[in-house]
Amino acid sequence: MSDENFPPASARSAGSATDPAAADVDAPASEVSGEESPTGEERAAQYGVGPFTIREVSLLGVWLIAFLVSFFSVWVEAPVSSVLLPSGSVWSTGIDWVLTIGVPTVAVFLIVLRRFSPDGIRRVGSLAVDQFASVAFSVSAVVWLGVLWTNISRGIQTGLWLNSWVVWVEFFLMVAGVFLTVLAPFIQPFDEDFAGRPQTAAHRNARPVRPVVARPAAPRAAADRSAETFAPVPAAEAAPVAAESEPVRDEPGLDETAAFPFAAEEDPTEQAPVTATQAFWALSPVERDVVDENGLPLFTVGPTAWALVIEDRGDRFVVRHEDGRVGYLTDISGVTRG
């Protein structure tokens, strides 16, 4: 039989992963985004300048100009000798260089490193290299905009324009960097840099958030509910029922076990199935995970709230959450039954 009808071994191993998020990520692009997945030839047909794409070369050029301009003074010379004004470039004015030019420099360095070492640094925290570059140039543009806004408002009010042309040039260069990072997927021909990229698993911090459910009720309230639900029937109320169901109640020699059939001794092995399927409340001494069939955590139970056990399987409990989820509590040592 031909192997064309079967997926490759890597796809089969990825599909058998226990992580649902990883299974979704490893799905074909046509199933995830609704778009047709590009072929290998379309992915390979990407031209640029040397090892870099057109977008990356443009971004490198913008950064290089901004880096050179950053060594010029951001302050104008004092118009009057009696006025004392600060002087120097952004590199000599405290830590302003970190967000204005330092973080964009790190982003560009990672873009270059990615081309020469694809297996090198691929993420900054939970952000991919392109996402980090988008954040870097966006933050830098906002910081330069704040300096420019302060200079304009101060100039209108006092007539003193203290910042030099460097602020204007840096601001527009960082705006150009925003276009080449944040808006590049929507601008031709820069969007070719993002077309046909292979599917990869998302970082844990970048996956969809888990639903938030209401906090369980207090342990005392849960105990009261369990007492009302599983309280035994009083003997005074059970006696008439037993009397009506026993036609031989007046016969001599009738003992209590005949009048009350539930009081008779039974084989413990016959009661085990009934006890195993009877629901009860349980309180864990410490916080423990309730897992699914694959061993992945679903929710937790702890000493702050009672948990509803719908089945006792001897070495584990089948626990139902308030939102309807059902899982297994594998560690039942020290659990208090309600």
C-alpha cells in the first residue's frame, strides 16, 4: 500500500500528544486559519538581499540611522549665556537610552541572529522575535513622542525650544519601525515575510486562558448539605413503613430483623458495590489536583471546600466540580468523608 494515504511519523507523534493546545497548533493551517496552506515551493520562493528579506533590510536601515543619530545631542545650545541648559546625547542622560534606542537595538540583534542561527534565541519570554520587535519599536516611538510633546508644549508656553532636531528624527524613524513590525503583515511587499511560515506550538503564556468559575461554598455549608442529603431515616418513621410491608408481623416468633430488614447483617462483599456508587462529600487535608484520564490537571480540591465524590474506586475518587467537570483524585490519603 502506498504511504501517500498516511501522514508522516512526525505528524502522527504530534497528533498523539496529550496537550490539547499542542494538538490544535499542530493542525494544518487550512484547519486553523481557514486559509489554504501554502506548498513547499511557495514557502521557498522568498527573495531578498542576501540572507535577509526586504522587510528585515528596511528595518535594519531604519535602526542604523536611528543608532547613529542617537549620538548627537538631544538639547540645543543655550541661546543666552546666562541660561544653563543640559547637553549631551541620549546615551548620557540617565537611563533614557534603554527604551529610546537600547530595546530596539536588542530587537534588531535578535532578528539578525535568527537568520544566522535559526536554532538560537527564538523567544523573549512568551514573545517571538517579531513580536518583541513590534513591542520594542512601539514603546520607543511612544517615549520619543512624549519628549517631543513636552518640547512643543514648553515652547508654546515659554518660547524656549530646548530639544534639538534629534528628537524629531528619532520619533519618525521609530514610527517607520512600527510600520515595519506591527503593520508589516498588512503592507505589500512586506507581508511576504509572514506568508507561508510553518505552524509551531504556542508558548504556555500565549495560549488561551482557562475559564474562571465561581469559588466553592464554605466547608460548613457543604457539611450541612451533606447531612441533609444523606441523613438516615429515623426509626420512628421507618417502623410504620416496615409494618405495612410485612404481612406476617403478628406471627409469633417474629424478631426485629424481620420487621426491619435493613437491620439484618449482610455480607460486606455484597455491600461494596452499593457503597462504591453512592455519592458523598470529601475534604482533602491539603490542596490536590484532580486529573483527567490522561493525567492532566483539571481542577484542584483542598481543605477550604468540600468536594462531591460520585464514585469510590478504591484507590481513587471520581470527583465532580461545580461547573460539571469530572476527574479523578488519585491521592486519597487522609481524606475526610462527609
